[in-house]
Amino acid sequence: MTSVPDIYRILPEFILTLTGVAVMLIDSSLPPSWSRRYLGFLAAIGTTIALWASILQLEFPQGTGFFQTVETSAFTVFFHVLICGLVLVALLLAIDTLPPHTHHQGEFYALIVFGAVGMCLLTSAVELLLVFIALEISSISTYILAAYRKQTGRSPEAAIKYFLLGSFATAFLLYGIALVFGATGTTQIYEIAHLAPTAQNHTLVIAALALMLVGILFKVSAVPFHVWTPDVYEGAPSPVVALMSTAPKIAAFALLLRVVYEMFPDLRSLWAPLLWIVAVLSMTVGNLAALRQQNVKRMLAYSAIAHAGYLLAAFAGIGEVGIAAAAFYAAAYAAMNVGIFAIITLVAGYDEQLSLIDDFRGLVYRSPLLGCLLIFFLISLIGIPFTGGFFGKFYAFTAAVGGGAIALAIIGLLNSGLAAGYYLRLALVAAQRPLADQPVPRKPEVGVAVGAALLLAVIATLVLGIIPGATLDAAQSAAHTLQAPPAATTSPTSAASPQAAPLQSPQ
């Protein structure tokens, strides 16, 4: 096999790091009176180059670098492209929606890019200590971004809650890493996969799995580790929530896939039923709570909890089918969720004076473009055909049925019907004519940058809903590389693991 310089294994992260450093250096050298808006375009250009570099990694031979701490494979490339795309949309959204003379605007763009470094590194790390470092890089950036509107009071409150609970959850993850090291003598994921089944103290391995799941499930806001989500979503600026609700969760789901399918495949009899229960709780609690919300961002926060349950349903799938379904759902959810938060950002404004569902009344009449796009993304979140949300749920529930979790798929379908209640309520309010005595809100302005962000989200949602084949093929390639890592191809337990028929596009 042709050797590849180690730096190529972290090429996207390297480019993002250079971009963040460049933004901060230029920001500090500009006079205070100068606009920092163009630093957002610099960050967007750097993120685009990192996305291209991620695709370029497919040309490299699969393997590890830096003493087997990072990996390049179809799995890492899939999630790198997804994360870089989401960061790009979030940057474009922020460029047009942050007020011109917002404090520390250059640092805002730099923090988003540095957070992307941690998210990308989290998906490619195959060493648990590097996993912890990458998670901290991502988390610290989002903690600070959540408190960006410090003059409101709600934003610092959201950041403090997020920081305290996030630190507590990270401690669980770190303790789990310590236990698995005590049981196997290593923190390298492939070596753990070999040594864990024959570890002398198997109780330590099980405890490590449980603690690591607690830390990861907090990051994806799954029940019962979801309590931070509504308050943080409501208090943080909407452009930050557009990023926070997608990219860090996608990275955490990638880590969860690696932990359960690659590091602890022999403990499937333990983690599969546990994730089954968490999926049901997340779907049900999220949807029931969302029905009672009047604040749009809190409603979408509980919706995000429910969608975490839909994605976890794919983990009931056997082998590559479950991984591919989860990866595809992650892409579909990210596209439609970042799109709808872009709409919320434009309508509610930076200060979010129009944050209630009733404030969206007549949106179709005062801004037909945004009103129609809002309804489009809501339809996709419901799972109506010809949108990414439909195929995301279709593949997730198909994987669950293939893994024998028929009851889980039925519960998921019932919850999808329940979710239609609050999604359609917002859609109907937006389509209603304004009341005669209702104050006329300002007409949202769609700039070039935010228009490009909306266009990317719409195209991605439509492509995933009409021609999902290419993305599904990429997800299956990612699943194959995760299921057959270089150090695990000769494992007896891997060879004996059950296989299921691959997912097929119904087009």
C-alpha cells in the first residue's frame, strides 16, 4: 500500500485551523471602526476549501496516521463533507444576520471554524484520548457562541446551563475512557475491539460502555439527557442554534457509530436494547413536549430531541444496514434543520422579538419566498415524500425492521404522525392571512449570503428526497469501512456477525 504523509490524514482540520488563525490575526489588526463582515467570507472560503480537501481524501489509501490516532476512510470523508457543508451554511447565515457593528464579530467567525476543527477531528479519531480532546475543542467553541448575545440575559444563562451540564456529561465520557483503559491497557479503538471480548474484568468493559454512552447521548440531546436543549436553543442566537443543532450532533452520532459498531460490537446484546429504549423515549417525550410549545425555537428544540430518537432507531439495524441508515438520516436531518433555522433567524431577527408561533402569522403574504420555504422544510421534517425527511425515516425504520425491531418502527411511525400536529400548526399559521388589528412586522430581508445558505439547504433537501441514490451509496461505503477496519478484519467475532441485505433506493 502506498504510504501517505500523515498531514494528509488531517488535511481538512489543518485548513480549518489555518483559516481560524487567519481570521483572528486579521481581526486583531483591523481598526475598531472597520467592519468585520468580510472576515465571515474569509471563513466561508476556508471552509469550502476544507470541504474540497475532505473529498480529495477519497483519493488517498485508507489508513491511519500520527501513530494510529486518526484515520482516513469513506466513513470519515462522509461526515467531514457533511460537517463542513453545515459550517459553511452557518457562516453564510451569520454574515447577513449579525448586526454590522456587533461586538467581537471576527471572533464569532473564528469560533465557528475552530469548532469545526473539533467536530471533524471527532469523526476521524481512532484514539480515545484524541476523541476527548476533539470533543472539548468542539464543545468550548459552542459554549462561547451560545453566550454571544450577552446583553440579553437569556444568552449567558443558556451558555452557563450548557457548560455545566456539558462538562458533567464529558466527565462521564472521560471516566468511561479511563475504565476501558483499565480493562484493556489501551485507548486505541481497534485494539480495544480485539481485547475487550477477552478482558479479565469484563465488568469494567460494560461500565465503560455505559459511561461513554451517557456522555455521547448528552451531546445528541437524547432522552433522558435532553434537559439542556430547550433552554439553550431559546437563549442562544439563532445562527448559532442552526449550527449547534446540526454539526456537533452529527459529529457525536459519528462517534456513537464508531463506539458501538466498531469498538464494542460484541456487546450488541447490551447496547442495542438500551438504544432501543432511548430511541422510544426520545421520540415520544420530544413530540409530546413540542405539542405544548408556543415559542418556535423551543418547539424545534423538542423536535430535535424527537429526531434524535428517529436516528437512534437505525441503530437497531444489523451491521452495515444500520450504519448506512443512520448516516443517511444524519445528512437528511442536517439539511432540513439548518434550513428551517435559517428561516427562523430571518423572520425573528437578531434580537428575536418575533419568537412565538403567532408571530409567524401571515408570513406567506408578507414574504412569499420565506413563507413557502418554511412550509417546505416543515413538510420535510414531517417526512412527506419527495423530501429528504421522507427517505431519512424510510431507511431508518427499514433498518429497524431488518434488525427485528418491528415494534420500534411502529412506534416511530406513530410518533411521526404525532409530530405532524405541531409542524402543521406552524405551517397553517404562516399561511393564514394577518389579522386586521395585527401589527405589521418588518419584512425580512434576504441578502446574498443568506440566500446562498437557503439555496444550499433547499437543494440538499430536494436531492436527498428525489434522487437519494448517490448519498445512500456514500453512506453504504462509509458503513463498509466502519464495519471492516484494518485491525478488525481477522477478528473471529467480526466474521461471525450477522449480515443483512443492503439498503436499496426505491427509485
